Amino acid sequence: MKAIQVKKTGGTEALELVDIPVPQPKPNEAVVKVAVSGVNFIDVYHREGRYPVALPFVIGQEGAGVVSAVGAEVKSIKAGDRVAWTSIMGSYAEYIAVPADRLVKVPQAVSEREAAAVMLQGITAHYLTNTTFPLKRGDTALVQAAAGGAGLLLVQMAHTIGARVIGTVSTEEKAKLAREAGADEIILYTQADFENETKRLTNGKGVDVVYDSVGKTTFEKGLNVLRPRGMMVLFGGSSGAVSPFDPITLTQKGSLFLTRPSLAHYIATRDELDARSSAVFEMIAAKRLKLRIEHIYPLPDAQQAHRDLEGRKTTGKLLLIP
Ligand code: NDP
């Protein structure tokens, strides 16, 4: 089968199209014929070696497809079922072996492309808005990179809950998309100081929560726009990692809360994986969550997909078709 493998970590050239054997299921696994793989920033971190993985490895964390074979112990799914997964390495490939208890069935009303587009970023938006900082009607949230893959979904979910959403983006085109997703206010953080703007928009009161996937360039100022006892949810670092800092800073800036959540810890149990994926699929089926699939690349163009994602050119979701 064709797959994108990393033999040596590095730039986009580290993504190599290879021909390798189709995986065979272990007793607790299912093998899925991949219809669509999702591209995510975490793939860049794996490719670069920032998040170390034993070499060589087939890259990719997310996808959807049809079960082609199951191991002897698998009872929950069968060949022919439409399924999706996240946080399983090896998704940029024609086939993948996945522990059966990490697969979710894709309902009729949701296409494989839609499922692959939300398993990582959609479930992330769900746990961030419902569990990490459970937003309520009337709360104010600052969403950094509001037109990004996770950003556009986060804005929609926060808006649906009834929160006031202030979003940051780098361009007018991205501003339009974030507004369409439900952002009440947009700050072009490449042109204006988002700290001053957020304070102005909240009459100096500050926001209840900052959802920050940008990290290095936004974290510190993000702390300055929180109300006393507000929460900084630092969930990514598309601009780079945040420098180490002294926890007393949280006291000085208003007894703030800081968390650095990871999807894995919010879908660790079968119940949580089921509840979150069903909730997101239901939003799609009910047309309460609009997906922006920005670009669909053939699998051999994985390098281009990474260049586009890292180059800050993209909005919404990038998919690969094996
Ligand atoms: P995005 O689609 O959001 O792409 C990154 C965006 O970040 C860009 O489009 C850009 O938006 C903004 N950005 C700001 N500065 C830079 C920079 N220097 N270089 C590149 N981009 C920059 O990606 P994802 O939604 O896939 O992921 C965003 C982050 O969230 C990643 O760090 C990812 O690992 C993390 N994440 C974490 C999860 C978790 O559970 N903790 C789950 C999902 C994602 P603009 O041009 O508007 O500034």
C-alpha cells in the first residue's frame, strides 16, 4: 500500500511516499481502508521531531474509512462498517490498523470527509468549550487564530453556547471567515495590539477565558486580558513554544488559572470518546456546525499540505485522499 513515512525527522522533505505491506490486525484491532486522512499541526511536530516518535513511522493522526478486517477478539465492529478515529499514528496511508475500542462508527448523515475533518479539531473544540472551561451564555472568550482549523470550530461552538466571542486573525479574508463562524468582534493581531483592543472591547473588564493555540507570540499578552480568576487555556503553539515562566505571575495578574490540555486526556475513556464524537457528529447532521474543508490533496502531495499549513496560508481543514 502507499503511505507517507518519516524515516528521518526534518522539514517537509522528511515526508516520503513509500510502498509498504498492508497491516494485519492484532486480536484487538481492526484494519481500515482509509478514505480520507486529516492534516493537523501535530503532524508537523511529529515530522520535525518536536514530539518524538520512534523511527521510521507512518505519519498522521486522524481519518475515516471502511473496516476491511477485524482481529479475533473484536466484537464491537465488523468489516464494512464506516468508522473514524483520532490520535492514532499512521493515518496518511491506504490502510491503518486501529485498536477497535478507539474507532467510532460514522452515522449515515455524516460523510467520511466530514468525519475525518472533525475527529481531532472538532472534538478538541468540544472539550475546550464544554469541559476545560465550560462556557456559559454571557461569558466572553478570546479565541486566538480564530480562522484556523481548530479556531473556526471553536468559534462556532462558543457562539452556539451563547458566549461573546472575540477572535484574532492575521488577514481580512480570515476575519470574514471568523465573523461568519460567529465571532462578535475580530482583531487583526498582525496590525493592532490585541491586548489593548481586547481591554477596550471589554471596557477594561477582561475576558473570562482565552483559548490560545498560537503560544509563543500571544501567551503573555493573553494573560493580561483575563479578568481576575479567568482561565488561560493554552492548547497549542503554532508560533512556537511558550518560554518557561514563574507561577507567581498568575497571582500578580489576578489569581489566574492556567491549563495546557491535550485531546488524549479528554477522550481517554470509551465513554468520553463516544460522547464527544457523537455530540460533534450530531452538530454536523443538524447543520449547527459548518465545516470549511479548505483543500483536499492527493496523498502524494502531503509535503505541499504541510507547507501550506505551516506557511500560515490556510483556514479551516486540510484533507488527504489516499
Ligand atoms: P491552524 O489551522 O490553526 O493553523 C495555525 C494558525 O495559527 C495559522 O493559520 C495562523 O493563523 C496562526 N499562526 C499564528 N502565528 C503563526 C506562525 N508563526 N506560524 C504559523 N501559524 C501561525 O492549525 P490547527 O488548528 O491544526 O492547530 C493549531 C494549534 O493547536 C497547533 O499548535 C496544534 O498542535 C494545536 N492543537 C492542540 C490540540 C490539543 O488538544 N491540545 C488539538 C488540536 C490542535 P493567523 O494567520 O490568523 O494568525
